[in-house]
Amino acid sequence: MPSELLACVPGAYREVMRDAIVETMKARRQLASSEKQLTRLVADKANHVTPPPLRMKVPTVQYMKSFIVANPDVPNAFDASVSTFQDELLTHAIQLKTAEVNFLRQSIALADPEDANGASPAFTSLLERLNERFDSVHRNAKKAVFGPPTEETHGRSTFQGWVQDDSVVSEYAAFVADVPAIITRAIAIVDDALLAEETKAEKKRSLKDSAMMDVDEHITSASIQSVIDKRVAQLLSDKKGKAKTKKPGKPAGKQAKAEASGSKPKQRGSAAGKGRAARRAKGRQDGESQSKNQKKDSKGKGKAN
């Protein structure tokens, strides 16, 4: 809600006027939407078009084949009835939408549509709420009355009591005279916003139409298919390249941890264990050489005999 509108309202009445301004601006937007819907319904009625929300599916009934052969008009018997019913629904919808539009217009009107010199019900309701608030303010508005200084008060004014502060009366009279202008300004702000929105939407529609005309003139189905084929081929080649270039696997176990930390892997066993292993290996080598020598000696003795 524009803050400049509330700046014109005395503080005591701002809460009431805030609600009234919000309700008026909301009703003005609702009125614009309902008027557009009514215009579309009237155009559909003139063009013999049923709006999608009012369309009905033609009911179907099964018949014997012999009966249909004898009465070929039976399968389409419901078409005329459904069409008539949809037309009646559209007429009734136009009537209801017209009543809604009139209701919303009255909710933001200041003058009585039946009496040019009278106030509308909406404006009368607003004045009643403001008068109720004024009565509370006027009842509690008091001002102090001080008397002349005396010798006993040593030159100070003496408080004598409270009297009614009539300045709120003139303030309220000036404010009430401005209420119609404030409400009218709130409606005008909404009208300006609606006009800007419609202008922006119209520019978008014209830009879209010119773009579609340009597309129709320069782009053919063959060129569109060529672009699609190129894109698909590019995606397939990207997938093949990713499949060929696989990342090398990471070494597992303690060797991988050692390579990652830059240290050599530790070898298990003590010095005594290593010595025993070396002696066992040497013993195996001596045993193998001794067995070989024995085989040679046995072969030499056999030949001598």
C-alpha cells in the first residue's frame, strides 16, 4: 500500500483508513479480472464457442447392432442435447459474472448508483467506522485549564482542571472532506499498475509474434533435424571419450599408504629371526650340493666296475 496515502490521514484514524484503502485496492484488481473474464465469455457466446470449463463429454449408451442399423441416428442422439445444455450453461455463467462485476463496482464506488446525491453502501460503511473512531477520540480529548498566577503560587500558573478539546472536531471535519479524494487516489494507483502490466504483456506478445514469424521464415524442419543430429552425435562422442580415458587405480594396502606418505613400508621380524632364516637357507643350499656330489660319485663307481 502506498505510504503517501496514509500520510494524509491523522494518526488517530490511520488504522481504519489503512484497512479501507487495502480493501479498495484489492477490490479494484478483482474487478479488472472479472471484467476480462466477462469479456471472454461474451465473445465465446457470440462465436458459438463453449469455454473449456463448461465443456461436457457426450454420454455413450450401448445398443444392439441390429437396432443401430435400423435407426442410424441413435448414436448421435445426445449431441444436440449436450450442445443445448452447454449453451444454457454459458448464458447462466454470463449472468452470474455480470452480477459479480456489478457487485465489485459497488464495493469501490463512493456515490450511490441509484441516487447521484447519495453515498454508496461502501462509503457509508467507511464513514460509520470513522465516526465511531471520532467519538472515541473526541470523548477522550481533554486539555488542561490553568488560571492566572497568584501571590500564593509565587508567579506560577495554577491548574484549574480539564475541559473538552474542540480542536479534534475541526481536524476531523477537514479529514473527512479528504476521504473521497484518498479513496479515488488509491483506485487510480491500481489503474496505473494494471495499465503498465497490460502494456508490458502486449510488448511480450508482439515480440513473441515477430520472433515466431522470423523462425517460420528462416528455419525449416530439415535444419532443425540437422541441429538435433549434430547435438546427439556430440553427446555420444563425449561419452565414448570418457569411457576410454579411465583413471588409473590406486594401489591398495600398506604399500599405498607408504607411497602416499613418502615413507618405505616396514618389514616385519627381528634381527634374530632374520639370522635364523639366513642359516636355514644356507643349510638347504649345502644339503643340495652334498646330494649332487653323492650322485656323481655313485655314477663314477658304476662305470669303473
